[in-house]
Amino acid sequence: MNVITKTVQLPDGRTISIETGKVAKQADGAVVLRMNNTVLLATVTAAKEAVPGTDFMPVTVDYREKYYATGRFPGGFTKRESKASDEEILVSRLVDRALRPLFPSDFHCEVFVQIWLLSSDGKDQPDALAGFAASAAMACSTIPFEHTISECRVARINGEYVINPTFDQMKDADLDIMVGCTKDNLMMVEGEMSEVSEQDLIGALKAAQEAIKPMCDLQDELAKELGTNVKREYNDEINDEDLRKQIHAELYQPAYDIIHQTLPKQERNDAFDKTIADFLEKYDAAHTDLSEEELEEKHAEAGRYWGDTMRDAMRRCILDEGLRMDGRKTDEVRPIWCEVSPLPMPHGSAYFQRGETMSLATVTLGTKLDEKLVDGAVTRAYQRFLLHYNFPPFSTGEAKSQRGPGRREIGHGHLAWRALKGQIPEGFPYTVRVVSDILESNGSSSMASVCGGTLALMDAGVPIKNPVAGIAMGLIHNPGEDKFAILSDILGDEDHLGDMDFKTTGTKNGLTATQMDIKCDGLSFEVIERALMQAKAGREHIMAEMMKTISEPRAEMKPQVPRIEAFDIPKEFIGAVIGPGGKIIQQMQEDTGSTITIDEADGVGHVQVSAPNKESIDAAIQKIRAIVAIPEVGEVYDGVVKSVMPYGCFVEIMPGKEGLLHISEIAWKRLETVEEAGIKEGDHIQVKLLEIDPKTGKYKLSHRVLVEKPEGYVERERRPRREGGERRPRREGGRERQPRHNNHQENNEAAE
């Protein structure tokens, strides 16, 4: 067993170790990464040959958190891990986006990267280590891979950038981003911020790259020691260079001319399709000597070469003339159209359209019972702000059925969620769900979701702190050229054929979220800064257009929104409000038609009462206030007789609070029995609280003091109590108590 272990140190002195050669030895590459009590296993395997006809990189990254890692049982009936959670999918996407661009463009064998969380004490965040582990597994294999990478989390805490902070440290962070990069180049960025500046984000990126360099050096050393720095040979593409040159020579100018026409998306695609179809028709006619199978192979090759030709034409048109596919300038945003309240019954709704991308955003407001429980292996928490993103096939004109949300939908929705969640006030009592249904798509539907979500929230009357707008930026930069172009509000084709997809969201005060994917080798911080500042100008323009439709949250919520009142009660009264087995709170909900929730936090009980109308809420609040109220001496209460005794009756003056109404305090006249006054259980009777016993806390009540004293009434003289608690004198002839014997003393005397 050839076990190799290497370590790297983080800026704060913590160490991360990488071990290979002990476990999963039949995988192409496998490592065990450890930082303190957090342990990850990463493996990578690749098929020996590519599937014929594959013209893309079929890599799958799968991150899973084992529940045994934290000593927990999975939820559900089966009590075992099942499909990946949203959080696991999001981590998988982060790793995938950093790894995918670094496979050779002509390598098409299926690659599977699996990362398991094996141990965690809930202190260190494992998602920040997944990219490092995955790349290290690649380094231990001979799978073709151009550069090692790593990922880390950067948080700004009290003005300082912290690499891979703990869960506890994150409570004080105002910036939280994940960064993936090679030793020299940024590859991926995603995260959220509390309205920070562009310079703050750049500072975080620089801090991340400095921390990642030694991680990449460690992997390079490991690969050299294992001999895996020499990668395996492959031949996954069959290329006809003559056909490639022919297509470029004959179709480059037609492609350039189509771009110059600045056609709408579908018309442009139809024109591109007709161009290559006409070429293939002529090609087939000129090559009748080829079999049908050979022609099919040539068509597949021609499709790749045609894609390269379109890419070159689009890029040269932008770099040489500053002209984009839809006729815009590089910094120009497409026309924007907005509408709020297009739907009558949702609590908030809005259309947001930018060019050929449209989002229908809706808002639903619910109670605390509608919160989402995130029950993962490492984290367990409730979310009161949700955002879901749907991308139906018809939005791009595709004729196919719609399945459940895929990884892309989950990722886009998460980015929009990050952009907006910080603008929901802490004290807002509602659980909020935003849904973005994409009705048309041609670039940056996630940013349309942010803008549409903002409009819908304001339409619903949610008092957001500041409106948020988002924009997607692109980059055209050919290797070896100094000339480059930064594109504002990119189209789908510009994303596909370009070198960068850089999304930023923000308010008037600063950035709230970002996501960046780099597809080229090398991107200076100068270019990133220019892209950020151009994005800021674009967001300000989009925001101004949005504000023409609705500029602030509505003062009143719509009639169909459930009303919620929130208030706090002392911790010691929580049990009294709930009652044994929930009896009291359930009865209150049934009587008032309301929904009542109570949570204990910060030493108090947080109560929410929701109902369709104010009357039901007021009735429920009145009942709760009565339970938590403290009776005051001298106050008059409308009580209910709970039980009748020979010496009086017990009267409930507040829910759960009873006092004794002595028989002598019922009326001014002398009563032999309580029944003589006509009192029975269930009767209502007004009583005054005379006193509260300081030792026992018992309540002394009176009814007669509320009734006019009869004329000539003389209070019967009461027998005085003896002072000092003296015993009553013994009757004569009574037996005197004999002195108690001291057996111990008698035994001593006998012994003497």
C-alpha cells in the first residue's frame, strides 16, 4: 500500500491534508481530504472510449453528504439517503463549473466525479473543500486535464477577508463568495453580499486566488510524485481538415452577413439552419461516392465546424465593428417592459421583459407554518423566504414535455434567491414565496427573475429595504489579441459563443449577489473591474426602467392576503397559552378561526396570529392577552364559576387563573350555603380582586363589595386571633403529656 499524504496551510494557520493510496484504489483517482474533523472522499472515473457522435464534454459531478458524518439518521420512512438535496446539487454545480472548462476540447469520454462527506463536527463548512478534493482526485489520475484547480470560500468579517470561515464566523459576515481558480486564472465565482461595493468584491477575489495557489502547487507535486502528470492518450474526434477549411471559406461570410441583419432570435436561427442545410445538400450531391453512414459522419463533423465558423463570425463582428447579433452596442441594454398586478388573485405579480426574455413573477405570503425546513446532514434550519425558478421548454420554442426542476433550474433559482433575500426585513411576519416562470428566454432569465421578483414583492406590499436589479455581462477576447469587448445584457448565443458569463445583482447601495463563469485562459483583474463598473451602469438603467412601473412597495396588501399580527409574551406563559397537549391553543384557534404559532427564542415567546380578517385576529389576541395578563389587586373581573364548595366557590377571573370567592364575600347577608345565593357551576359573576397572598399567590375575591351595602348593615364582629400563635389552654381533667424519654441518656445512667 503506497499511501501518500500532503498538507497545505490556510492563511490563519489551519491545515488541510490530502491522502491517496489507502482507499478507493480501483477508481482512476481518489483522495481523502481532511481539515480538523471534516473529512471528504473524492473519486474520479472515466470511460476508456467516448460514445460515438459525442461532441461535448460529458462530465458529471455528484456531491453527497452522508448523514452518518454527523451521527444523524436521515429523515423520512426509509431512513436512508436518497436523491440529492438542493444544497447538494448546488455544491455539485460549483465544482462542475470550475472543472468542466479545463478538460481538452476534443476529449469526450464520460467522466464521473463523486465527492462524499464522511465526517463533520458542524464547525468547518465542507462545501468550501469539495472543489479542492475533486481536483486532487483528478491530479491522481491520468485522465486528460489541463490545469489543477481549487475552490475556497471568502467571507468579509469585521472588515477582514477570511478564507474558509467556520459556520459560527459566518454570522458576522457581510460578504460570502465561493471562488474557483487555477494557479493563475479565475474560473468560477458565486456568492452573496450585503450591498457591498465592486472594489470589495475584487478584494475578495484577490484574497481567494492567493489562498488557492499553494493548493494547486500541492496537487502538481502529488501528480508528479505519482507519475500521473503524464496523461493518457485519446482520440475522441475524427476531423476532416479539408471539410473544416471548406466550411470556413464558404460559410464565414454568409454567417457574418446574417449577424449584420440583426434579426430576432428565431429568424436568425432559421437563417443559420438554412445556410448549413444548403451547404450539406450541395456537399451530398458532390459526394455521391460516400455511403449513407459516411455522409452521416460528415454531417456531424460539419455541424462542429459550422459552430466554430459562427463563433468566429460573431466574435469578429463585435471586436472589429462593435456590432452585436441584435444590433446593439456593447454597453447597451435591450428594451424593457414591465407590468404589475397582471393576475388578480396571487398576492403579488409582475411581468418583466427585457428583449426576448420574459419572467412572470408571483408572490405568495404565508404564515410561519409555511416555512421550509432544510434538514441536511450538516445543517438544519428554517427558511422564511423561498424563490423557485421554472424554465418550461416553450420559452425557447422547444417541443418537449416538462419534467421536474433540473440542476440548472435549481441553480438559477438559488442565485435569484440570494439576490433578494437580504432585502426582506427581519421583523416581517410573513413567510414569502416568489416563483419565477420563464415565458420567453434569450439570455439571462435568472436576472429577469431578480427584476420580476422585485416588482412582484413591491406589488404584494412587502416592505423590502431596497429594490434589486440584475444584469448578465459577457466577454469577447481572442487569445493573442489585446483587443477585447465587454458586453452588457448578453444574448443566449453571446453566452454560448463568448468567453464569460458574469451576473451581478444589486441595489442603489451595492452588490447583493454574483455569479461568474470564465471560459477563456486568463482574465486580469483590470478586465473584471471594467466589467463590474459596466454592469453597475447597466443595473442602474434597468432599475430606472423598473421604477417607472412601481417605485415603492404598496402601502396596503391585497384583500386576499392573510393578515398576521406578531407580538411577544413572557417565556413562562408559553405553556399556559398552549395548554396540556395543546388543548388551550387548539380551542382558541377553533373559536376564532385563526392560526396561532408560538416559538421560543431569545428568552421570550414569539407569537404569530393569522386569519383572513381582523376580527378573528383581534379575538385570538384578546384570548392570549388574557392568559398572559397578571391579575391586579383592586381590578374587577367578569369571572366564571368553576366549582362550588361548602365554604365558597372558585371563580376563574382569567384563563387559567382562579381565586376563592368565600361564602362570606358573596353577599352582605349571612349565607348558610353557597346554593342559597343561587350560584352554580358555569355561572358568570363579577368579582373584585381584594388581595394576593404573598406566600401562596392565591387570589382572594369578593362579589359583595360590588353591591351596595344595605342600609343599617352592621358587620358581624369577628373573633380575634391570638397573637404569637398560643395554644388554647387545656381543659381541666385532660391528660397531661408525659415527658419524652431519652433512651440514650437512660442507657448511659444504667451503665454507670
